[in-house]
Amino acid sequence: MFFYRLLARILLSAYALRLAISARWTAYAERMGRLAARDGAGPLLWLHAASNGELTSARTVIETLKARAPELRLLITTNSDTARALAQNWGHDAILAPVDMPGPVHRFLDTMRPAALIVVENELWPERLTACAARGIPVFVIGARMSAGSARNWGRVPGLARQVMQSIHFLSAQDAASEARFRALGLRSDRIGPVANLKSAAKAANAEAGLPFPRATTLLAASTHEGEEEVVLTAFAKAHAERPDLRLILAPRHPRRRDQVERLIAASGLSHATRSRGDAPTPVTVIYHADTMGEMDRWYAAAGMTLVGGSLVDHGGHTPFEPAAHGSAILHGPHTANSAPAYDALRQAGGSVEVKTAEDLTAAILSLTAPDRQADLAHRATGALAGLAADASLDPFYTDLARAIGLPDLAG
């Protein structure tokens, strides 16, 4: 732990200094754990999710906890401003997480006094987890992901890995391979719950898109990253030249990239509107730049086809569960490691179309404009992903959490 703390102090102090120099005082205070004292009413549950994807995957858990234990106070921490804003848009208390150094972490714990910490996916910060364990605050990790590369890195620091694993009270891995890696790193068997992929709990919200676009001829490029918009726009422009009735909803992962993405859209020469600017799309609008937070359900509902972002470039691919829940035909690139079991199931069932180049994407768009073809692909996807549903497998987590913080059983 000594060497980790030394390295963390160097790196995270530099980050904190940048916040101070840029006069982001609210962010600085939150990151340093300098928070207003809370009142003592009700147990407080601390849930940490790194960014938008992790937070969205945990939304069903969050809503379940609030519904089953209304007296429970929930504080969400994230690593990004956009994820914090997303949680706040859902009506929850949310702040940036304290940096993983002794001072900020202990100030946070002294002020907030959480009854338990829930970590989503792979945010295994050593200072945070060991400090909680030392204070008797149980640490739950749900939808835990451990790639082969991450396991190798943890294996290089066995002492630190052992301390972190000993700090975990309950862990539910998102797939069997991750569970095996946690076991190999020293996590005790009696602290491991059933495999549960949180993303599989995605449900279609009742959302009206309000767009004047026919669903069958609308493509959604969902949660795209830098390097993907160029491919999407090139492919779509070629498809649109052949089928002028096609429409594109382009929803970048990070709204802060608005100006950059707008320049790329303008270069395509196709008419467009940008949501964050208040532009209203019309029937002749070809591309709708959906650059706001918390509205993805609207765009899934509007699109007969969805290209899942983070898969054309090496970001591991975002989850396919949301488009599947909305009955949207799924397209994706070759980079799908973050949700490998889901994409493997889709491939085996013929429930998605994989593309690697702009030419592949153009051909895929043109082949999927028929509603019956979209419906068949969506049906196959639903069947393929059904076996990965996490609802029942989370019951041990709810039961153990309730026992740990002194509430009635929260299982369904």
C-alpha cells in the first residue's frame, strides 16, 4: 500500500492542482472530500459508478433500492461531470468521488458516514475500499468486471491485491471469466455471489421521441466516440445518396464534444439540427445531433436500427441490451470485449450485424431498412440475451445488503 499511496499522491495531487488552477471550486471541493455535513436522518448508502455507462447499468438497482427501502438515503459518486449530471437528472443526490488518497477519502467518510458502499463494475480503488473495511463499512461490488489484462496488472502487486480483495464483503461478477479472476486474486468463495450482468436488466422506458422520422428508415449511432463519427457519417452519406428517405440520429458519448461533432456533420453536406442548441428537426432534416444527457431511451425508441458505439474503435463496445430492449436492430463493430458474453450470444443467434469499415456499414444500413428484417434481427437478439438476465441473480445481493445495514430483506 505504501508504494500505491506514493504514486497516487503524485498523480492525483497533480489532478487536484489542475482543478484548482481552472477555478473549478465545486469539483475541487468534492474531489478533496470537503463537503457539508449531512444530517443524521436515515442510513446513507454510497453508490459509486465511474461514468455514464456504469451508472446507466446500475439504474435498475438504484430504482429497486429506492422503491423497496424509501427510508434509505442514496448518494451517488462518479468520476465525470456528465455522469454526475445524469444522476442528478434522475433526481438523485450526486457528486464527484473523492480522489483515492487518505485525506480526501477519510474526510468523505467522516462527513457522509455511509452505512455501506456499492461499487459498480470495476472501480476497485485501494484507498477507498480498505478505508471502508477498516471502519466496518461493508463493500459490495456488483456487475464486477475483471479483464485478463487487469488481472495480470493486479497480479504484479499481490500484496495490494490481497488487501483489496480482503476489503470486499460481497462481489457479484458480470461473467464467469471475471469471477474466476477475482478468485485467483484471493477473493474468498464465501464472499462471491451469483454472476449478474447489470446491463442485462435494461428495460425500455416509455419514451416518445417526438421526431418526424419514420422508424424503419432511421439509424441511431449510440454513444459514439472520437474516430467513430467520421466512419458513421461517411457510411450514412453513401447510403442516403441511394435512399434519400434515410435519417440519422447521432448521439455522441460525451456532449462536451458538440462543436467537434457539429463540424464533422456540417462537412457531410447533409441538413442537420442540434438538440442542445434548441434546433427542432423537421421532416427534411437528415441528421439529428442528439447531444444531451439522459435521453437515450427516446432515441432508441425512434430508431429501427442502432449502431452501438465504442465498438468501431477500441473502447470495448457499449452494451447491446438497451437497443435490444427497444426492439431496435443491432449493428456493432469488432471491439466488443466489455460485453463479450452478450456479443458472443448475439453472433451465435444471428441477432446482430458486425461491421468493420464504412463500406460494411453502408451495406448493412441498406440491407436493414425493411421492417420485417429489423423485427427478425430484434427477435433473435431478444432471445439470445434472455439467458443473461440478471434480475433473479441479484437477490442475494439485496438480501446481504439489507442484513449488513439493518433493513428488512430487500430481495424481490
